[in-house]
Amino acid sequence: MTLPPGPSLPAPVQMLRLMARPVPLLERSRREFGDSFTLRAPPMGELVFVSDPTSIKAVFAADRVNTIATGRNLVLAPLLGEDSLLLLEGQRHFGRRKLMLPPFHGERMRAYEQVMREATERQLRSWPLGEAFRLHASMQEITLDVIMRAVFGVGRGRREELRRALLEILAAVRSPATIGVTLPVVRELPRFRKLAARVRAADALLAAEIADHRADPGLAERDDILSLLIEARDPEGEGMGDSELRDQLMTLLLAGHETTATALAWAFELLFRRPDALTRLTEEVRCGESGYLDAVIEETLRLRPVVPFVGRLLRRPMTLDGYELPTGTNVFPAIYLAHTNPSSFPDPYAFLPERFLEGSPETYSWIPFGGGTRRCIGASFAQFEMRVVLQTVLSGAVLRPGSDRPQPMVRRNVTLSPRDGTPAILAERRRFAIEREGALSPS
């Protein structure tokens, strides 16, 4: 059994670079060692990164055997709870995933389009005319509003209080230093005690919202995702308890808020650097067309995946890229490296939505939402939300870049975000009718 070679940097240095600036470390390692290499990151130990489509396919195909990488439960359980879909394994994960999947696909999502559009229009009306502002922050407001209404189904009376509580949690967990909440000694520091108190406050509000939903005689007619989850039953006729519902709501918040907001911020940033693409997209959107819109979203998620890698723990030996990896190896399909592989994407660092008009890429070369049985259940929801937000903004506003400099990537907890929040200037606020009905039908 042999692991791929890797950098000779001291293990603590590798760990810090992987946490703080993962992309330079991953790219340097690929240049020196090829598509597969090993990093050392205590206390997890040796981590094998793979980025060729064949290896990634093999890793995802073994999801019924392997489990999530070492450390995920440790990092996320204090915030998400033990019943979070992200942390469940084996048959329980598969059963809960099957139970939760329907609201996030197909025509079910049509019910959320108006919520998404209205949230975007509220933000658009608040933008200052002719002054620079940060689009990333606005996108965060939009995605939180959508979660509060479409996912949580929060009533007007509790909405603002819960919104403030959730914003405090989201602000606290954006820093990579949040990992400190996993260490019992560090957890006693004032910063983390304050975070724990915020989580308890949000939990109390979520518990009250769940109770209100359960008591609603019209629950079966409601279309928010919380209502659908309360109504859902497994093959044995059992539903989710209040504690599990809380964990799944917190998971949907933390997994679906920052990620989609960041992807939208990157979409505008990349379009700002290619004015011709922005002009083409704007013209097509105002005509009710969506082909180029989909290509822009797919290319944004390729070039700027918000999560740079995902991990699996091998439960049996596996041969990847010619290396025989033993049971117990942590393997990480490197999303960013797969997306910038010149064999899969010629001119890989260029923003070229046109490449997605020419046909779909190889399945395991484009993996912004991961893959296998642990692929993000909100993938279709996220892409649909991006479509609605981009269409609404470009139909009702003329935006210009607020900075001449391209935005570098920085690590905010698990996401890769634009450093300065995508500065933008609202040059004109206007309205355009969407001429063709059904332009945003969910795929």
C-alpha cells in the first residue's frame, strides 16, 4: 500500500495553509506531483487529494461503502446537531436523504420562484444609485430571505427576531477560526460561549416555529419546506421529531445560505471582467431566453466553486490513479482542481460560458455540488435560485463594476469568496417585462 507523494512542508504548516489559503496549496501540489498527492494535516493525518475524473468517479461510486472524512462530525456537530443530513452515515443517511429530497426538485420548486423574485426586488430597490456597494452582502440578504420564507415558512410575527438570531450565527461561523468550537477547552472561551448562547436562542425560536407549524390545521396545504418535512413519512410511517427537524433546518441554513450567495457574487464578478458576456446575458434575459443564463451559472460554478473539495474515509482498500490506498485513508476529490484541469476544460482559467453551450462536460469533471449518494440535495434549488436572482437583477438594473481589480479568492469558513465582496455600482434602476412564460422552469 502506497500513498501519492506530497509537499515536504511541516505538517502544521500544511494544515494552516489548507485552512486559510487552500487554492495556492492545491495548485502548487498539482504542479509538483500531478493529479494525485498527499497532504498532512494534523490531527486528521494524511489526506490524499485526487482530481482526475476516473478517480473521482471511483470515490463517489463507493459511497455506500465509505463514510464522510474524519473531522466533519467534529467540526459541524456542535452547530448542526447529530441528526443533520450532512453528518448521518450508512442506511440512515440514505433513508433521510430520500425523505428530504422531493421538495428540492422539479415542479415543487415552482412554488418558490415568486419568493425568490420578491426577495431580489426588495434588495434591488435598496441599492444606492451611483454609489459603490458590496453585491455579496446583498446576495446574502436575498438568500437568507428565501430560506426564511421558502424553507422555514416563518410567519411575520417571528420573522425579524429569528432573522436577527440567524444573522448573528452566520456572522460568527464565517471565519475559519470557528473550528475552535470543536475543542472542549477552547469552547469555554468567551467568543465560543457567546456563539453557543446565540445557537440556543435560535433553537428556541425554531422550536416555536416548528410547534406553530404542527398546530396549523392547514399544514397539508402549505408549501414551505418545513411543512413538507413535517408531513414526510419513511417506509415505516415514521416522521421526523422536533429535534431532528431543528437539525435539518440549521443544516439547510448553513449549507444553502452562504454557498448560493457566494456563487451569485462570483457570477457578477466574473461578468464584470467580461463586459461582452454581461451585455449578451442582459440582452437574452430581457428577451426571456435562458440558454446563456444557464451557461453563465455553470461556468461560474466551474471556475469559482464555493467549496474547494469534499472528503471520504475509505472503509476498504481502493486503487486510485495507480496508488493502492489502505482502509482508513481520507480521500478528497478536489473540486477546484478538477474544474481547472486543462484536459477537461481548455483554457481552464478563462471565464467562457460559451463552452457550456457546446455540450455538457464529462460527468465527473464538473462537480460543484459533490457527487455520489452525498451530492448536495439542494443543488437544483441553488441553480434555480441563481437563475431567478440573475434574471431579476439584470431585468431591473444596469450594474457596473465598483472596482477595476479582479476579486481574489479568500477562505470564509468552508467557502471561497470574493475578497472585497464584489463591489458594484448601480448605474440605472429600471424594469423589463419577461416576454416568454416558463423561461425559468426548473430542470
